[in-house]
Amino acid sequence: MMEFWSATLVLFILGAVMFLWPLWQKKDHDHQASRDALNKAFYFDRVNEIKAESAEGLIDNEQDLTQDLQQSLLDDIPEKEKARQARHLRLSPMQWIPGLIVLAVVSFGLYGVKGSANQVADWQTTAENLPALSKKLLNNDQPMSQQEMQDLTLALRTRLQYEPDDSTGWLLLGRIGLANRDRETAKGAMEKAYALSPSRPEIQIGLAQALLFAGSEVDSGRAETLLRSVVSDDPFNLQAMSLLAYQAFEQSRFNDAIATWKAMKTLIGPDDPRNETLDQSIARAQLALNAAQGAAVEVKVSLGEDVTLPDNGVLIVSAHESAQAAMPLAAKRLPLSKFPVTVRLSDTDSLNPNRALSSPETLVIKARIDADGNVATKNGDWVGSSQPVKIGQAASVTIDKQQ
């Protein structure tokens, strides 16, 4: 803040000088120069007139008149000296001090009304809080508020403006970009951190996260290279392994994802609370793998002759372990369209990863026309069900019964 007010004082002094300079340097010398030139011109004109009159015989005292003219020109010199001295004694302090006061009041008053003094103070305070905010982000004990994230971003950008070689600062800025889903900031900051410290594993992982978030195929390949380098140097780095598993899942390499998550379970041990999350991830990948391998049922849904479709309804197709089971294993909700319609149910449509569509030997497929989009069956809904079918077989459902 001291730098700000020092700069403000310097600007005010410059403004005061610009205000007073014209008053101190009034152009009397220009007026005096014009007067001297006029006197000289008058002198030479009069000398020429005296010579002409003497030549015509009109006067006989040419020399006396010329001397008188020269003396009058010399008598004007003290007046010029007085004018030069008066030029510097023209203004008294009581004349220019009020002007400075008005200048100060107007300048600082306008800044107080239209300026950003409070914002500058907040900016300086935020910059001073950078260590505490950085510690909170790194510890990750509790989530940071949106305002704290904005303050940390401002403080980091301020610091990096003066310390552009701080790789940790760029790393933190990149993590903030990832948290805010700002791809450009995340990738740019991580790239700068990596350029400064390419061997730090946390920076390699941060850049890999930003590259995966960017989404391009080239960036994804580079991210995998970085992560495998980290795991090669540190086989127990769970964060790098988790990102590799996530990348494999997104690229439909489900076996690789499952293998990586299982390896992580081995490393953390059976009592670690993270096992529950890993089990869910493995189950989700297994469902996707089953679906990719053909664990699905093709369902053809037709309407009975007496069925009347509502104006704003949906078609709900679900798979059950039996005709009596109320809770479906998998389900899809579709907008009403022309019938018959074909729907594919697979393990990815399972409502519970631990109870996959492909887990029972046989399934019963049910279809329902719902008038209000509510999942629960109500009186007046049109329904239909299939015969028991196995995974991989086709099922046929005709909606012809009303609840």
C-alpha cells in the first residue's frame, strides 16, 4: 500500500507543477521582446525622417535630434529590467496556495468517489494472505469456498508477476484452474511449472491432469507418458495410478482400468476406507466390460390396439429378475415416439453396480407408458411384460394392459 500512496504523491506533485508553471512563467518576456522590436523600428524610421528633412532643408539641427532620439531609446532600458524583476515577484503565496488546496481536494475527492482505493487495499490484503491460502489448498483438509479460490488466484497471479520462476506457484495456479474447470489456465500454468521443474512428480501429475482435462488425443498420450514415468520412479504413487486407471476407463480399456484399481487395493491394504470407492470403480468398469462384450438384451416394444398415448408421457423399459420383482436391475426412460421401438438394455444401464443386469440367469423385461414421468406405477398406466429371456437373447414386449 505504501508504494501506491507514494506513486499517488508523486503524481500530485507533477500535477501541482503543471498547475503553477504557467503562472510563474507568464509570457512577459514575449511582450517585452515585441516592445523592443517596435522601439527599434520606430527609431530607425525616425532617423530616416530626420535625414530626409535635413536634406530638404527643413531642419538644421539633425545631430541634436538624432541624439535626443537615441537618449529616449536608452531611457526605456530600466523599464525592461523592472519588468524582468516583476515577472518573478508577481504571485504571493496567498495567491497560489489556495489553488494547490483546491487541486488536492478535487483530485483526491474524485478518486475517493470514482477510484478503487478499497479494491487496492483488498488486493494488498489478499496478496499478504497467500501463505495461509496456499497451505489450506495443499492440505485439502476442508474444501475452499469460491471466494477463497478467487482470492488465492489473485494472490498467486500477483506473486507470479514478480516471481515468474516460482514453479510451486504455477503448480498451485494450475490446481486452481483444474478445480474451477478452467482448461486454459490449468494447462498453461502446469506447462510453466513443468518447464521450470520437469523432474518433480507432483508437477508431472499436475500437468497430466491438465492434459487429460484438455481432452485431445495428443494431450492424452502425453499425459499417459508422464504418469507412467511417475509410476516407474515410484510404484507406490497412488495418485498417478488412479489417473492411469481413469484414463484407461475413458478409453474403454476396461481390463487395464480394473487391473490398476485392483493393484491399488493391494497397496493400500484391506482396512483402508478407500477400498469402498475402488470396489465401486471396479464394479462400474466390469459392467462396462460386460456391455462391451455383448452382455445386453434387445427389446422390441409394441403397442396394443386399444392403447391411447398421452400428450406428454414417457416410455420406461426395465429388466427384472422375475415377473414378481418390483425393483428393476436396469432401466431406461425414453420419450414417446412411433411404435414399435427397439431398446437395448446392457450392464451400463444397471441401477446398482453390485447387481448387474447380467448377474441372473434369466430376466423379465417390462415396459410401461407413464403419463407424468414418475417412476412409480400408477392406476391408468399402460404396461406389458415379456417371457423370461437370457442375456444376449431378444425380448418382445407388447403394451396392452392398463393398471
